[in-house]
Amino acid sequence: MTRMHDEDLMIRPARFEDEKALAELNRAAWSWLSDVAPQPAEDAGVFDERHSPDQFLLALLGGRVVGYVRVVPPTPLASNRHVRQIQGLAVDSAARGRGVGRALVGAACATAEAEGARRITLRVLGHNAPARRLYESCGFIVEGSLSEEFLLDGRYVDDIWMARSLTG
């Protein structure tokens, strides 16, 4: 559990009992700006055989879940065990502009480094300028791009690959 600069902001690992709050946030934060799959159903959960609580860090303001980041090994291969990947980041619209996203990305990097990772990677949609600015401000650089990788809401959108070294 980590307390951040904002006295009320706390980052902690998710627990099974957080699923309802996580699912509500996931549904509320959904947008074609950041998501490639359709909006989750109202009764959709978050945890399943591929998505477990230990993969999520939560941001809480005043005890309420206002954000999450999901960090996982990108593959099950031993040859890239030194890499972690951010596979989901969301911040409640009412909490934006308070450093929640930056705190979550920082916590994701710190957690990955503590687990022995040397690099952390992510994919972000090319038209998601706010997320790209956030990641760049946290030290991520663009390492590649797949042009027109997704057709979202009638538009072709690039898939941008970004990474950050976790070693000095």
C-alpha cells in the first residue's frame, strides 16, 4: 500500500472483493478513444482465468476506487520474464487532473522493477493523445507503430507501442 502526494490518494493491490467497483469503473471509463473491444455489459465482471486481482493496482481517493492499472508479463515465456506490460489503465472522469494516472503508472513501474523487470511496455491507440502524453511524461518512448491496426467507430486507428527502461 502506497500513499501518494495527494493526502487522500492511496495505491494498493486489488482484492477479490474489489471486483464490483472495478467493473463499474471499467464500464464507466470505456471509450473508443482507449478501448478496442465493445463496452462491457452491465453485469460483466473483471476477474476471470486471465485477469486476477494480483495483476491490478487500484487508486483510491477517500476510500473510493477511482482508477486502476493492470500489469502482467507480456508472455508466459522465460526468455522475456524481464519485461512487464501495462494492459489496462483507467481513471474515473471525476478524478482526472489530480495525478491519479501518473501515480498508477509510477506504481506499475515500481512494482515491475521490484519483481525484477528491466523493461515495461504498453500499447496505446494512436488517437489517444491524453494517454500518450501521460506515458511520455512518465518516461515512455514510442518504439513502434502498426498503421490502421484497428477499425473503431468507423475510423482506422494506429496501434502505438511504447516502452520504458527500468534500469538506471
